Amino acid sequence: MNTNIDASDLKTILHSKRANIYYLSQCRVMQKDGRILYLTEGKRQNLYWNIPIANTTVILLGNGTSITQAAVRMLASAGVMIGFCGSGATPLFAGSEIEWLSPQSEYRPTEYVQGWLSFWFQEEKRLLAAKEFQESRCKFIESVWAHDRDLSEYGFYADDYEVTAALQTFRSGIKQAENVTSLLVSEAKFTKSIYRYAAEHTEQNGFVRQHDANDKANRFLNHGNYLAYGLGAVTLWVLGIPHGFAVMHGKTRRGALVFDVADLIKDAIVLPWSFVSAMEERDEQLFRQLCIQKFTEHHVLDFMFNEVKKVSQLFGKTGDAK
């Protein structure tokens, strides 16, 4: 009986259903016998580890890594986003698509980028799209914090007074915002309120958000945010929307739409678990595994895809996109 399976017989897993994100350091990524492997070199032996690319969305290559041309070709055929970064998965360095090495494909859908561009050049419609994203961000926080039992064990509840008050104030700011600048101000105040709530519930009073700080909470926030950016980049690539057409961030940053999309889920998942992991003195690997587990548990990619699709069609289709 022939048990061999041809590559053409394998079913592609939808990006919104994929579970794996990899951060690799001090290794070599290569293609070997039709598989993607990464090689770690030891004093006595070299070890090969398999990467299941059909179920992978993003690979972040940290310090001391290299990748072969054959591996990039195979990863591109599987639709895996590649990013080169520093230690701890931050910061991202330059790539061919803003900050990411995107798989090359001319057969992605066109209806979403057409819908996006149909409103993007009108400032008032960009503002409405940004407001839609922020309202969805609030709903996702409420949903995740209301249903995540692990978070509730650390005292994070969607119906706590501090959380409901912050959300109410933010929603009022969203409705009243007359331009993106005022919306960004409301967003900044909301984020500070959530930071304060998380710090108080994890015994880290006096926390100040600083991207270049060396305390664990700030480092984990940086690390987790870049995982979220990877998922945002995957979402936009699959839907065929260029990263430069941001609705909220990005006056001077070409890839800012990635930030807009990542903001949908950062406060709900990355923020609380960064503080919890800092309190528990976890290392970066455990924190990263926890984030990826929660991304899967709360169907983050499904949520991102649905929200970007919804906003792209918010003002009606531009015509037949077949």
C-alpha cells in the first residue's frame, strides 16, 4: 500500500485558523527533504527541529539567525510572513513590505482593497473607519475579559468599575471625536487607564509605559505587541490591503495600518498577560507561548479578518470585484 502523500494533496489551512507563531534565535532555517527545519548547533551535536508551515502564520528571526533561499521560497508558497527582529522579538528591522517579507502572490482577493480605497482618500470616512475599529476594540476587551477564566483568577474583570468607567469615557470620546487627532488623544487616555488598572491588580503600582525601559512588564508589552503586529500583517496581506493605508496611525509611518489592526486585540490579551507574566517572573519564552495560546483560544485571527473585511465594505462596494 502506497502511504506517500504528494504536496498537491495536502489541504491548505486558512490563515484565520492557523495556530503557530515562531520566534527563532541562534539558528539556521533551511529546507530539507521537502520540509522547513531550523538547525541549532551544539558542542557535541546539531539538532534539527521541524516547522509545520501549513499551520504557521508568522516567523520572527532574531539574533544569530540565517535563512536559505530555498526555505524562503517554500515559506512563501505556504503564505508564511517573515520578519527579521532583534532579541525578544523587538524591534523589527527593514523588510521588503514595510517591515515584513511578504509571500509573493498575485491571486489574492481584490474586493477588500477596492473597498478600502473607495473611502480612504476622504478624511471624514477614514475617521468613521477609525471609530469603527476603536469600538470593536472595546467590545473585544469586554468579551475576552468576561470569558477568560485565567484572567479572572488574577482579578481582571470586564465589569469592574475602573474598566467600565474607562470604556464608557473612551466610547464617549470616540463619538465626539471630530478628527483623528482627538481620537488619538482619547485612545491614549483610555490606554493609560487600562495600564493603571493592570498595574494595580498585579502589584506594580507606579508603572510607566516606556518602550526602551528594561523592566519585565515593558519588555513583555513590546514583545507581545510585535506578535500582534505579525498577525495584523498577515491579515492585511491575505486580504490584499497595503500597509500604508492607515486610518488612525501613520502620518509618517508607511506600515501604520498594521498598528491599527493590531490595536484591535492588544489591550484585550497582550496587555493583561504582560503584567501577569511580569508579576509571576516568567521568562520571554513562557510569555510568548501564553500569548500564542490566548490568541488561539480567543480566535484572534478570525476576529481581525472579520473586522478588516467589515471596515473595507463599510461604505459599500465599488463594483464587481470578480
